[in-house]
Amino acid sequence: MTKKLLLSITLASLLASSSLLGEENLDTDLGGFDTEEVVSQESADLDGFGDDESVTLNESAPKVEEKQAMFSLSGDLAFKTSYGYRDHEVKAYKSDTQGIDYSGFNQAQTSLYLQVDGKLSDNWKMRVGLDTYYDAIYDIHSSNNYNDDTLDTYKTQLILNDAYIQGRLTKTIDLKVGRQIVVWGKSDSIRITDIINPLDNRLPGLTDIEDLRLSVGMAKFDYYIGQWNFSAMVIGESRVMLEAAPRGEFFPVDSIFKKPNGSSAAPEPFPELVTPNSSWDNMQYAFAANGVFSGWDLSFYAADVLNQKWHFEEAIPTTPVTSNSERVVGKVKMLGSAINIARGSWLLKSEVAYLDGVRYNMTSDEKNRLDALVGFDYMGIKDTVLSLEVANRHIFEHETIMESGADYVDENELQTAMRATRSFENDSINATALVSMFGASWEYGGFARLWVEYDIIDAVVANVGVVDYIDGDKPFTKAISDNDRIFADVTFSF
């Protein structure tokens, strides 16, 4: 009976997440509908579920009841552009003698996001979001020999965003079924325990993590007791990251995968990234316990989910990579914890995660890894937030061969993220600087991004910034070090 109930929940999750538009491969991301770190029943009340109270100045006057619309439509219309200020070429095909020049204007994107919210009853509501865009730059530069992967990845998009039903089963248990986002951990810039949702990695370094998560179809139960919230998830959709196009500007495989003589080791076409079937064998499970107390909060996590890092199906030392090879993702088990402690103007944060079953390219053995992070936010300066986060990923039973080839990972991989945010003009202008670097002495490179958001009027926001990709000793950071650009966008919300 338990197995039948679990199967029914899973089928409902899959139907809600993938059948609303009848498209199997629609992709998505979410921009903050609700927060997963809710731990008290009072704060967990769902918006719009309570009875409206009407107040009149004259009790003898007739009462006019306002009927609330069952459905509402909102959205954003945006235009985005970017300008590469360094000369750099990337081969679209291995046989090309001359690559595509990505300097100058390299984006002219118009995007539209539509969101429908519906109140189904006093205790149930739903949301469906659709995200689409068209980038005219690929027609403007139609003479460039873009490969099919680049055009499919960047020219157009149709994404099913959030698609879920949410409501209350009892006074202490909530249910949310469909495509949704679950945020784990305390870090703003580095992922340690936040492993439930894959990311949109098509333009690395240009967007914060909070805007990169992709919704996943699942059934999520929340139970509230005292200061604790317990969440259990059955994830039926096998979804993986959206990656940069092979032989595109942000994934120049011929510069990353090299033979000992310096020639390209990347086959043409580059091996496909295979999405696992949504099946009983690939079912994923996750559990979280979140407690909020006076001046601090604590979370515990456990998950059996897809690893959001691909590997070649066969280890490279034993099987050469060919165009018939496949890139796949495996499953990992994770136990983790996260904590925040507020002390005056300081917010101290820490995360730790132990992962079992991590696969790499240069060895056929699965590895275990311990990821840990410490950091702080300082808010003692008016209208300013300063943040520092340092993380280390330690690979147990690390092999020297993993430091070369298609992995390029050390036994300990250190990452540092520094962020400063300053508000001006009553929060109508917000300036942010972010530096993210790899290596104990930053020898592996990274990126620096500076941007300013300006609320022109209530419904119109402009954003302009610059990103610098910093050269390092690893092939990937070296290959994209000339991708530096100025970017800008204007968004109208309705």
C-alpha cells in the first residue's frame, strides 16, 4: 500500500511538472516565489488563504463585498545586450581554420516572462510560469558559421517555469506538487548543500545563483512543529543543468581538452550530454530539518539526487573519447548541515556536506568528497553589506591522474567569494561588486563582476555592469579569459 501511495505521488509530480504545456523538454528557472526556510506555522500561512476582513466607518451603510479574481497575470518584458571589449575567436567546428569573433556586440535578446497565479480555494493555490526569448544577434551576424549547438542554446528559448499546486493538508502539513525550487544552505555565492535544483550554466559568471536555479518536478511535504520545519521530497523529474554550447564562447572544448602534443582531443561532434530517464530507478529523495531560534538558525539535510556535474560514461584512460561517447550524470548521496549566527552587525555562516558516489573522468572509481564553507556578512556600515565566503572541497582517495586530462581537480579545491553591496537614493540605486576565485592563492583564476541596478520608475529597472574573466592555471579559466564584456538590460514589470 505504501509503495502504491508513493507511486501515485510521483506520477502526480511528473504530470504537474511536464504535462501542462505538453512539452517534454521545457526548461526553467525561478525568481523567488516563496522561501523554503520557513519554520513556524504562523509564518507558513499561505498568502491569500485567510478570510478577508472588511471595515466600514458607518455600520448602517450597506456592505459591498469585493470579489477577488480567481486568476491573475503578471510578468516581465526585458531587453538585454552585451559588448565584448577583447578580441577573441572560438572555432565553431574542429575543422575551421578561422573561428567566430565574439568581440563587439554579442547579444541582442528580447525576453518575455508570463506568470499566472490562481486561487483554487481558501487552502489551495497554483502557479504556472512561462519564459521565452529571442536573440536577434544570431540573425544580425548571420554570416558567422555558428554551429547547431550554439543556435539551439542561445538563439531562442521556450521554458516552462514554475508549474505547481500548493496547499494545506492539515493545520501542520502543507503539500506542494509540480515544478518548483528548493533552496538549501546559507551561502549567497557558493553551492555546498544546495544540490536539489540544477543550474543554468549557459553564461557563467554573468548571473547570481539565486537567478540560475532550474525548477524540478517533485512532491514536497512540509510539517511544522514549534520552531522546526521538516520537509520531505520525492523528486520524479530527472533534470540536469543547462550548459554552455560545445565549441561556443563559454565552452571552447578544443582549447580545454588537449592531447600531450597540444592538439585538440575533443571529437567532432562533441559527445552529447544525456538526460536520464524519469523512471523508478532514477527517483530522487530529499529530507530537510530547519530550525529558527533567537539569534541563530540551524538546518540538517539528507539527499539521494542526481549529481549536477557530468562525466564521460567510460573513464578516459581506458576508453578514448569519440563522437559516439556519451556524457552522463550519476546519482550521489549527501548528508549535510548549515548554520547562521547573528551577532550585532555580523552574520556568521557555515555549511558542510559529505557526498558519496561522485564520479570523475580520469578514473572509473567513485569517490567520496567533503565540502565545507565558512563565511560572514557585515552590516555595520550604513546602506552597505560586505560578505566573505571560503569553501574547500576535499576528495578522498584522490588520484594524481585526476589533476590532468578531463578533470583537472586537486585533492583540495579551494574557492573564495567576496561581495560588497551599497544602496543609494533610498534604495533606488544598488551597486554590487563580486569576486569569485579558485585556488589557495587564486592561481586557478575566476571572475570579477561589477553592476548597478537603477529603479527608473516603479515598473522599470535598468541594470548595467562589467564582468572580467580572470586567467588561471586551469584550461577552462584560461580558455575563457578573453570573454570580458560590458552588459546592460532594461526590464518592464507588469
